[in-house]
Amino acid sequence: MTNPSDYKYVRSHEWLCYVDDDRVRVGITDFAQQAMGDLVFVNLPIVGDMTTAGEPLCDVESVKSVEDIFAPVSGEVTAINEELMDHPELINAAPYDAWIAEISHITDTEELLDAAAYEAVCAEEE
Amino acid sequence: MERKTPLYDCHVALGGKIVPFAGYLLPVQYPAGVIAEHMAVRTKCGLFDVSHMGEVVYEGPDALANINKILTNDYTKMDIGRVRYSLMCYENGGVVDDLLVYKMRDDKYLIVVNAGNHDKDVEWMKEHLFGDVSFTDISDDVAQIALQGPASDTIIAKLTQDIPQKYYSFIDNVSIGGINALLSQTGYTGSKGYEIYVAAADAPAMWQNLLDAGQDEGLIPCGLGARDTLRLEAAMPLYGHEMDETVSPFEAGLGFAVKLDKDFIGRDALLAAGEPKRQRVGLKVLGRGIVREHQDVYYQGELIGHSTSGTHCPYLGGAYAMALIAANSVKNGDIVEVDVRGRRIEAEIVPLPFYKRA
């Protein structure tokens, strides 16, 4: 699967895409979902949560383990993808459609990579 | 440095995701994924490399006396060709390991031990040898393949006619697709199945024969991930989780394999301990989330114990866990709370096993 060129990526394997200047949707990358395997539960954040760039946003459970998902930006959670509550496997099926949370009022961002730079990070880890 | 099993190249060729486990490099899953592998075993069939398991042999006039002294179960009355589970205990009643004993002859027993406990088991067994017996560790010479699932009967019948008909029985020196093996009707999944012990050098050919024979039956290779979700769903205990050196067999709910009316190492301590102070129970998670191991369990606000294993069970379609809790603190149907990383989620006390084949 190719990483969309209009998305941005962080080294901890989350993606974000700008909905507008001050609002992003966040999810996990194809590389991340492949590494975790079948997801069985997404412990979604709550609307109103304040996020800190580089700190845990929420966690997801695969059959084998639990993994933290890190917020790529500091801001406020203004929407969550409630469909993932009953269908965590959507992340495995379409990681770049299955957004986890929308974060607005952004005050800080992690180092953002474009698709090519992110793929280089993945290649190093493989 | 992790070792490779004789089937390592097969796993890589099949796209297995290799991880270190108990000193071996083994596939945690194949491209199908843990859920598909788990479902294959429940509905069709799955093939596992369990060559990491250790095998030792007691042989000689005092073989029976030795195993009866070092193991909690009683092997006095046992037919050749049968398999019997046991614990091996320390003097204090804590568990060294749990294992399977295969009676090969009146004076020869094959014992299968956990990979992670192999070294300490062998040391413990050697320390306690007595009389006229030889003890041999054949772990490196033997590969073990598990064929598990309702289609296992059909698949194995394509390769041999010598099939053990009873659960926990085996036949030695069976020709399976032309390869000599020990075939036993055993497994660690809760589904019908077989385990095949074969010379290490013959393992890749046996693996391929089984995959070929199962091609039309939906057989797929399965990894450690599915092995763990299957055993949890069937509520089978795992050393290091449901019991260890600090947990007695009775607390772990394994008293059926402890015969106090004979002499064995640990018996005095187990008798002195009296009624178990803790018990193993099943939890069906009601809230959103997955209970894993080492999470605190509360009943009516009071800490009563901790979870020992837990995961999402694909066939039952929910999260289940086992827990070690204060004896008689809850009954089936009671609702407890489990602390999952700071969040309390509800779970119901349910009977074990969670999954039992029809």
C-alpha cells in the first residue's frame, strides 16, 4: 500500500491530514497496522481531551498486545471516529481512511515528514 | 542468541512474521493474521510448529519409580500408548513446570516440557534421579508439529491409517506419508487435533506433506499468536501465567493431576497448606476493552486478585481472561471490576472453560 502524498507522517507511525488550517485528522499508518496485526479494540480518546504532541493520544489493542497511539500535534480533540468502537478492523482494512480523532486549535506539532521521508524511516526499521 | 527450529526456513518461505520466543525464532503469525488462523483451527484446521517444546526420556527398571516421585500425577496404573498430564513441583509445593507423559513401554516414558522451562526442568530432573534409570534429553533431535481443528481427522487419514482413536492416546512408529513419526491425539487449542513427533531432519518434509494433504480442507499454517488465543479461549493453563513457583496446583485449579495418596516431591507442603487460599476463575469482559495479564481485580470495591492471562477470543467474539483471586470471594454470575491501565472495566465471573468443543 502506498502512503498518500497529501498526508503528513511522524516517526511514531501516525499520519495526519489537514482538514483546514487549524484542524487535522489523525490515524495510524499502514506500516503500523501491519506491525500490530489484527486490531480488536480502539480505546478512543474523548472529545474535549487536550493533546500534547508526542504524548499518547489513545491506545489500540491487537490480539497480542496493546499499543499507544501518539498525538502528532498539541490541541484539542474535537471529534472521534465512533465507527471504530465496533469495527476496529477498519484500521487494518483501510488505514488511511480509518481516522481515529480530529484535533483542532493546534498549538504545536511534531516533526512532520512527507511520504518519501516517512518511507525512508520505515525502510530503516524493517 | 535465539535458535532456529528445523522448520524455520518453511516459516520464512510462507511469510511468517518471526519473533524470538523461549529461546527460539518462531512465527507469531502468517499473512492470514491471528484472527483468521484462530478461526481456521475452530472451523477447519491449522498447522503449528511446536518444535521448541522439550522432550526427555526416562528409561530403565526404575523409570516408573522416578517419574512417580518427581511428578504429582500417578503413573502406576497406565496403559502403554496413553498420555497423562502432570505438574512437577518444588518441595514447597510451587510448580516447576506442567508437562505431558507418554508411556512408551513399562520401563520407558517420554516427557514433553515447556520450552521456556526446559533448562531448569532438565536440571531438576537430573538432580533427583535415583536407582537404575537412564535420562536422556532428546529435545534437539525431535521436531513437533501440531495439526489442530475439526478437519484434522480427514487430513491425517490421507497420510496414514494408524490413527490414535482416543483423546490423550498415541501410536509410535507410524508412517505418515512415508515418514516415521509418533502420532498422538493431543493439543493445546481446545479443538480436535493431533501432534506429530518426528526426527528433526524429517520435519520440513512432514510439514509440507501435511500442508499438501490439507490444501482442500482449508488447512493454513498458524503462529504463536493464534496458539495463545486458542489456548486462552479453551482456558488451558500456561506456565508463567496461571501457575508458577509461587502458585500451587490446587490454586491453579489443577488438583485433578495431583494424587496426594502417593509420595512425591512437594506432597508434604501441599498437605500442610490445607485448603487453597486462592482460586483460578474465568472472566468475561462486559465493558469496552481487553483485560491482559497482571491487572487488578476488584469485587465490591475490594482488591481480590489479579488477571493471569487475557485476550480477545475470536471464536467466542469477545474479551476473556483468567484470574487468580481469593478463594470463595466470588461466584459465577458476579460482576467484578478490572483495572485496565487506570480504567475500571466490568467483567462477569463465568465457568471455565470458555470454549468447549461439541
